[in-house]
Amino acid sequence: MLYASTFLMRDHRVANLDAHLARLREETSFDPGMVDEVRTQLREAGNGIYRPLVRVGSTTVTVELHPSIMPAEEITVDAEGILDQRRHPTRKGPDFGWQIRHLNMLRHSGSDAGMLIDQRGNVISGVFSAILFLREGTVNISAHPRASDSITLDAALEMLTDAGLSVVEHPEGLTMPQLRGNETWFLNSVEGVRKVTGWREYGSVLAPRNLNPPRMGAPTHREINQRMWELAGEI
């Protein structure tokens, strides 16, 4: 498998649809009609909530339609961190199985998500998510060389900068004190934007250290999600 894309589809609508289709066109350039075929297969799903999985091989594309539910917008994250052993960290797809296994283990232990860390312990990203934290009118993101692009992060950053926040990139990744001491969001195309309300550590769940920081004009994670669905494109 060369590429995999998964996202949430609600009543035939997908948040940030144009960006997903643009990426799919790049990955399926071997067959210019493939994107239309994928859209046709997605339309075969009835109304309701689905998590499509689109897999692209060297010459083939498959579409799986998995019934789903709307995700929770607040989450508990495992604070330990997982050493990032992805072979192709900036590509979506080749390490899908490795990521799924670790996500399932995290959920079995009671966490909703976890973090990938490098050899120095710096946080690269979530297992399947981009991460940001808000602090004093800035939105802080990982620019670690092993961090992959995120359509949902890009859309959220546009909304946050429109609200007057400035973006700060951290080339070496993020640190746990930064994440635990500020409002932290996990972002991906399946679960949208989720706020961390608990950190699981040694069997206990601890609240973030700064529960109600000044927003400095920043919209909430719930407002970002709502806006993304208001702008969602129809398959």
C-alpha cells in the first residue's frame, strides 16, 4: 500500500473535502478518472455517519465504508509517549498497520489517543493526529522533520489566524511541559479537533495544569469543528 486516506463522512458530506480530493488526485495520477470512481463508491453509502478508508496501490484503489459515530470532542491522552518507529513518517499509508496496532493498545488501556516521540523524548505528533497548543495569542505546532502533513491542522490554522492568532513552529517537536501546561488539541480527519481534558499517567488521569487560560480571541475547539462541518463539501 502506497497511500491511505480515512476521514469522517456525514450524510454524504466531508469536512475539507476539496483538500482530500486534491491529495487523492496526486496519489492516483496513474488513472485520471479514479477520483470520480471513488466519489461514486462513497455515494453508495446511505445517509448517516461513515469512516471511509481509501487505499491506493501502485495501480489500484479500494474503498471501504465503515459505519461510525460522531467522535467525542474532549479526550484523555496517554502521557508516556511511543517511540516513533514509522518507516515512512511523512507518508500516509505505508505505516498504517503499525499505527493502528498502537492506537488499539492505547484504547484498550483506557486512553483515547497517544503521542509519537523521537529518541530525545520530543513529541512529534499523535499516533494519527497533528497536535497544537494555544498560548498567549499564539498557536504552536510541531515542525519536526518526522511530522506528516495534516489537512485538518491546515484548516484549523487558517481559522485561528483569521481570528488574530499567530503561528509558532517548533522544529524539534513539542515538549510535555508545553502540552500539559497549555490548552492542547489533537486534530485529524476522522475525529476532527479534540481538546485534551485529561492526561493518563501511571494509571491515574490528571487534568491539564491550566484549565481555563485566557483565550486571546481564539475560537474553541467546538467552534472550529462546527465551522468545518458548516463548510463541508458534498461527495
